[in-house]
Amino acid sequence: MTTGEHAERTPRATATSRFRTAVPEAVHRTMLGGRVLRAVVSAHTAAVVGQPVFAGVYLSGDYDGLRWHAAGADVVTSIGYLQVVVAIMVWVRLRQVWPFLATVAVVAAETVQYFAGLDGALWLHIPLGVMTVAGLVVLFIAVWRHPLLRRPREQREAHDA
């Protein structure tokens, strides 16, 4: 068989079919509540990643960086509390408790870190900030990697028994 004959018999992959295989199935199967959670976690992660940048601007001598860091802290904290509400919705509607538990852990650490920053307790504020960013990045990966579907009744009953 020549190369030309092989090319005629082999179906060509279209751009759409290549995209479908590249995008994990978890993205396509996730329900609306899971999509909202993904959007909020994505915004939360983007906001929290900016915080070390603003702190670095301040530490390099630009005192406006502290104002940006404080404003960013308010934004991050607000998105975190919104994320708690959305995670409760996912828990109630989809019967998925792990996003709520992970969100509460991250937001609790963020809240302690927020008040440590206000009090000037940098010995707590900085390491807790690093852990919060890491925890939120792990949560971001988890909500995008796993489909957020409603658990089937049999699975819920077996888990609750």
C-alpha cells in the first residue's frame, strides 16, 4: 500500500474532534452548580495570586503597594465568602461535600491571615499567606479535574449507611 492509499483510508481528524479529545471529560459533564463553583474558584485563585505581587511592590519601596495589597485582601476575602455560599449550593444540590470542606479550610485560613495582616503579625501573616495560596491552587486543580455531578441515589445511600 502506498502512502497515498493509506491517507485515503485513514480518516482525518478535524479540529473539533482534536479539541474534544484534548478537553477532559470532567469539563463537559459538570453540572451548572459545578460550573459556577469553578468560576468562583478561578476568580478567587486569580485574586489571591496577585496578593504576593502587591506585597512585593510594597517591600521593594513603593508604598502604594501596601494600599493595593489591602484592597486586594478585601477582594480576596469577599470572593472567599462568596465561594463558601456556592460550595454550600454544590453540597445541597449535587451532594458533593468535599468542595465545601476544602473551601471552609481555605477561607478560615484566609480570615486568620487577613486579621494577622491588619494586626501587623507578619510572623503569621506571611507563612499563612503562602499556605493559603497553595491550598487554593490545589482546590482550583481539583474542581477543574473532577466532574461535579449529582451523586446517584445508590451511591449516596451506600455512603450514608
